[in-house]
Amino acid sequence: MATERYHRQVILHGFGETAQLLLSKARVLVIGAGGIGCPALQYLAAAGVGCIGIADDDTVALSNLHRQVLFNTEDIDKPKVRIAKKRLEKMNPEIEIISHPVRLERAHIIALLKDYDYVLDGTDNFESRYLINDACVLLGKPLIFAAVSGFEGQLAIFNVADKQGQRCNYRDIFPIPPQPGEIAGCAENGVLGVLPGIIGTMAAAETIKLITGIGRPLINQLLQYNLLSQDQYKMNISPGDDYAIAQNEDDFLKMTDPVFCALEVGYTEIDAEQLLSLQKQSTIIVDVRERHELPILNEQIYKKAPMTEFPTFLDSDIEEENMVFICQHGIRSILAAQAAQEKYGTSKNIYSLIGGIANWKNYFLEATK
Amino acid sequence: MEIDIISFGKISEFIKNQRVDITGISDTDALKIYLEKTFPEISQMKYKLALNENLIQQNTQISGNDLVAIMPPFSGG
């Protein structure tokens, strides 16, 4: 056990053999082998966490490489979990690495999580994050939550009792998931590679602190980190009472977030060709961009209803059978389609123009003439 | 009465960190109404307030020089 490999951390005052032994006995599941998952995995493996699971169903893409530091150019198109496992085993052959090449789904997440003591969430979407949170609450698993947006990061530990015996989870902060399109992810918004590197490394540090009992892990606290200013803001989380989480597995399997099921049945994303053919039918096309945004479109053809005035638009009567929402990049139009879908259900056909006006410039340049 | 406001993520694009005079506003419920009226963008968003580094779960009194943080959820990884 007392290998030279861990010598520098074992000699640390307040760490020692005891902490190293705790690490070697710990089982940590890292979900998402992306910008946050990669650095977290590297440090957890290097530190000697005894068993590390990696769950991800994605393959390596060229645009991943500036932040997903476990992968090389030659790994493009290969499954992330396979490459990550290979790299980590080379880095530390003394630990066990288990790959789970799956996208977490409600039906099997419980079985997967049961094999682990700690869960580190480095996924890139709200649907996964709420699913992981709810499963961890049900199983009472400590959850290390790490997320980024723009130049900022969020870090927290959920489902671990503090000194008062209180346990908080993600829904205590944000009870309901945002609407699709409400908060842009890295794919739409961009991310500087080093940011998830920092947040992922901090998540690994919190995991190690939690396992070994050193320091003050972020239990029931949310840390906001700003890369541009190096400002950090920490706030205390307390339990909320405006949400419900399944208390047993049967209920968990039946549980749905309205936001996400609407995604499956609600509206359809279309391209400019489909928009053109819809225009020949009973269709209203609604431009949800703000009034100052360019290009200005002909309001006779494209009804103006900026998102900031959208509730007023929704209150008005619409006669057309089809509603197509458009915006600059096809993100806000999803939010609009979602809201319209909530009001009209299946009584109207609802569409959002994929990629927005920016994606179909030629089409709209023609249309503005 | 003046308080300090700090904001995060997308919300910081339209609510800059600032010191504001909120005379007439004495609790977080009233502050929320004021914020959503002054910055209509946030009324369309999920966000949470923290008062002096504590998450607000129910209406809470605000005093002069308090620090109010406004944060949206992040999902990127």
C-alpha cells in the first residue's frame, strides 16, 4: 500500500497513510468524460482512488480537444470511455478503471450508481444533471456537481449531511429545469478550454477532501468561480420546499420533468426548405428577436414578437394552423415553440427554424428584398 | 437604502455588479418584483437570489449595505 507513487501526498501533514487508504477503498463514478470529466479523472486516478467508473456515450471530436485533455488527435471518432480508460490505466495501473459506454437513462441509472460511493457530475446538459441529482437523492449518494457557462463555473457538493444533519440537493437551488434554449451550453456559447480544466480539477479536489475527510468540502455550499476576474463567491444552500423527488425506485422510474417530456413530443425543428413549403399553407411565422436585431425582416411576412414581449403575443388569438418561430441562432425560437406548445398542445403544429436566421442567410436575404 | 448587487453567468450580461438605491423596498419578495421590472430579461429565466451569502428560500428582510447575488443555473461540462 505504502508505495512511492503516493509518497508526496502521504507525507502531507493531515493526510498520511490513513487518507491514502480511504482513497484506495473509494469508488467514484465520473459522469461525462468531457471538459470537466477529463481533468477530474486524471487527478482522481493519479491520487489513487481505488475504483473509478467513467460513464459517457460520446466519441472524440476535433472540437473537443482544446479542453478534453485525455484525448489525442488520433483518437477522433473513437469512444471516449475506451480512450480515457486506456490513458488512465497507463497513468496508474494500481487502480481499477471501469468504462460505461452509455448515456445515462432513467431506466438504468439506479443500477449503475449503486456500485459507487461518490458521483461526480461533469455532464453538459440539464436533463442529465437533474436525472443524476434525483437518482443521487433517492440513493443518498454524495454528488459532486461541477458546471461551466461562459467564463464562469459552479461547484457544489450535494446529499452529504452537514453538522446540523441537513442535506441539500440541486433542486433546493433550482427546483425546475430551465426551458430548452433558456441557458446556452458550451456548443452554442463557446468555452475557453482551461475553464472546465480548473472546475474539473476543483471537483476532483472536493471529491478527495470528501473521501479523506480533510479540510472543509463545499457541503451545502455553491461556489461561483469567475475565470476573468479570479473572483470566487460562496453561498450557503438551505433546503427548499417547492419540489418533489421520488422516494422509491418505482416512483423514480415513473417520474418525468415536464420540460423534458415536452421536448420529446412538442414541436419540430425545421430547415428553410420546410419553412418555404409551410409558407404555402395556413402558417404564421413569428420572429422572436428583439426589435434592434438585424437583419430587419418584412413584418408583413414575419410577425414580430420579441421574447421580452412574448407573453402578450401568446395571449393574442392565432388563426393559422401552423406556427413557425424564428430567431438569430435557433435557440430562443425553441423557447418560444416550447411556450406556444404549452398553450396550444396538439391543436396547432409548432415549429422552430433550426440554426435560426444566421444559418439560412441566403434565404432571408432573398426574403427581405 | 442602498444595497450591492452581484450577478453571474448570463444574468451578468444585463445586470452589472452595482450599488443600487432600493428605497421603499424592504424584503426579498419586493426586490424580486423590482428586479424583474427593471431587468425584464430575468423574468423569463430561472434564477435564484442569495442574501449575504445565504440562499433565499422564503421572503427575507433586507437591510442597508446588504449583498444580494443573482444566479442562473449552469449546465456546461
